[in-house]
Amino acid sequence: MTDTDAPTTLEPSKSRMWGVLAVVTGALFLEGIDIAMLNVAVPSIAADIGLATGSAHWVVSAYVLAYAGFMILGGRVADQLGRRTVFLIALTVFIAFSVLGGLAQDSSTLIVVRFITGATAGFMTPAGFSLLTTTFHEGALRNKALAVYGAIGASGFLLGVVAGGLLTSLGWRWVFFAPALLGLIFLASGFKFIPRVDAAAPDSSVTNQPNTGFDLVGGVTLTAAMVSLVYGIVTVGADLGSSMGIAAFVAAAVLFGAFVAIERRSDDPLIPTRVLTEGLLPWMSAIGMLFIGAFFAWQFLLTLYLQDYLGWSPLHTGLAFAAMGVELVIAPFLTPRLVERFGNIAVTVAGLVAVALGFVLTLRLDEFSGLFDLLPSLVLLGVAFAFIYGPLTAASVEGVDESRHGVAGGIVYTGFQFGAALGVSVVTIVLVGGEHGGIPDLVDYQRALIVPAAAAGLALVVGVVTALRHRAITAREAR
């Protein structure tokens, strides 16, 4: 019997509501620090287990590709089998494979472990997100909860870099063991605070619509298609005439076509058609993909630049990124007030202006750059995360039926993770494409920094168009 089998109309107590917020936000923070710490540790990992610069990104990409590929399936499974059950099982597996990652002795094992860890995160995140949105009903309280959720989740990306620098100084394996230890705390808290009965999940006894299953074949096909696409981009970027790269593109096209065919014939498709036409979901997902893709590309590139080119230590690198911690001050206190006055979309657009400006400023970096040259960009990135992460996720479920919040969250976070994998892959191609003697020089880094700046600029354009479109629709409905 799943945690959605028994109907209920009881509202959770306030203490339990905030307990749910603490647990799911903690899990999102866990995922953020996991990938951010790994970004800082990549040079040390590559040196220890023998990965070339052009291949090191797979330690990151394997995780985020699986994360993206299974996110929508994870949201669908959570909606049908119960958000509590899916969340806690996924968190348990996440912890176990984090430990295995720390024990890995070769690059192949590590990449496989990272792929599986990413897949479990793909189930955990949408389950946690829908637990939150269905615990806090639409309105000011949900906006406040989502602001906290976004702030702490984003802080995982930001503070994880600092923690990664500290832990890598002790040994890169600690960037795997530390999340496992932290995950055990959230797991125990989850069993205590998350109600056993998921009142907001669809209930066959109430809706008379039985759980018909979920599209596992579609989920695997979508994941394989995205992996093939990114592999093709990386391979062809390194060698335009690569037969493997061309074959990967063909495979991706075939797999995407198969996914569309599977969805059309499925009685219970992975992505219900109505979800893609409800509210702001498609637009916010596109913005999220571009924003996170730009950020991951920039962070990955800047880490290599600071450590491999300027000779900074992992600790020095991590401490430099601490300037982005301004997000922790802004997001919980200022962001909710701005959202209440101007709305989620307007605040998101303001964040996109900050991130585009921050990335443009890094185009001036050279061999003499120091912390003070980086500081304006780092602070702007902290402001951007404070203004984007929470408001964007809140806006994405506006107008979406609560019974579909799991799959809606899956779509949003799929965009995040696929953007991350694509951003890191593209920036790697641009970086190593002009290598001299196997080591990127200043010109290579300066050229590669154009990638995140361009992606952030495009995200800003989409954000402005979305804001204008939403304003026009709102005005029309008000007449």
C-alpha cells in the first residue's frame, strides 16, 4: 500500500509543514553541494585517476545527464506512487552511491557511479518539490516557502564550491563522503516530518482514476537520447569528421523520435500533453535551462582557469566563490518582498540582468587577475541566484493543477540539469579546441568565457519576452 492509497482531507500542522520544508530544502541543498563540490574537485580527480582535460567534464556530465533524463519520470512516479515513498527511497540510494563514489579507484567506475547517483537525484528532486508545493497551498505562504527553498537550494551550488575547496584539500574522496553523512541527517528527519499519507497526491479512491503505471520505457529512451546528443556534441566538437560523433547525432534523432512515438501511444505518457500548455511552465523551463547551463559552464571553466592556469589551490578557489554567499542574505528576506510587490517573473528578469552582467565582466580576466577582479562577478552571481532560483520555480507551477506538480517540477529541473550538461560540454569544446601543447592558454579561456555570457544574454531575452507576454495576457483577462 503506497502513501497515496488512503484518502485524507486533514491539513498538516504548521510545525509539520515547516518540517517538510526543512527536509526537502535540505535534500535540494545536498544535491547542490554535491555537484558544486565536484566541480572544484575535478582537477584533483582528473590528476589522480588519469582524465584528460577534454574528458574530465564527464565526471560532472554523467551526473547531470542522468539527473535530467530521469527527472520527468521521477516526477511522474512520485505523483502516482506517493511523494514520501519515492523521496525517501531515492535519498537512501543517493547516500549509498555517494559512498561508492568516494571508494572508486578508476574513472570508468566513478563515471558509472555518478550516472546512477544522478538518476536517483532525478527521482528525489521532483518528489521533494511536489511535497513542498502540495503542503503549502498557492499564495503568500507558498511563495515564502519557495523563497526559502530556492535560497537554500541555490546556496548549495554556491557554498558547495567553498566546501569543495576545503574538502579537496583533505582529499578529493571527501567530496563524496561528506554528502553521504549529511544525507543521513535529512533521511532521519524525513521519516519524522513527512506525513505518511500524502494528502495532495492523486488518490484513486477519490478521483476514480486508478494508477495505471508510469512510462519507464519513455524515461529510459529520453535519457539515452540526451546522452547521445551531448556525446555527439562533445565528439564532433573535438573532431568535425568523427564517425562516432555523427553516429551519436543519428542515434539521438532516432531516440527522440522513438520517445515522441512512445508518448503518443502510451495510455499514461511520461509528459501529459496538458502540462506543457498550462501556465508559464514551458517558458520558465527554457529560462532555467539557459541560466543553469550558463552558470555551470562558467563555474567549470573558472575553476580550471583559477587552478590550472593561475595556479590557485582548491582551498583558495573555494574561498573566492564564498562571495556568492550574499545570496543567503538576499533570498530569504528581500526576495519574498520583491515578489509580493512585483511578481515572480519581474524578479526573475532582474536576476537575469545581474547574471548577464556578471558573466560579461569576466571576459576581461587575464593572467594578472586576482580576487578583486573576480569579486564584482561573484557578487552579481549571488544576487542572480537570490532573484532567479525561487521565483522561477514558483512561477513554473502557476496555473498547473496540483496533481501534476511532480511532473511539472520534473520538467523544470530537467531543463536545469540538461542545461548544465550541455553548458559544460559546449564550454569544454570551445576551451580545448584551441589547445597548444595540450594546455589551454589565456586566449582559449577568454574565448570560452563568451559561451556562458552568450547563454545568459539569451536567457535574459527569453525572460523579457515572457514578462511582456504574461503582462499582456493578465491585462486581457482583467478586461
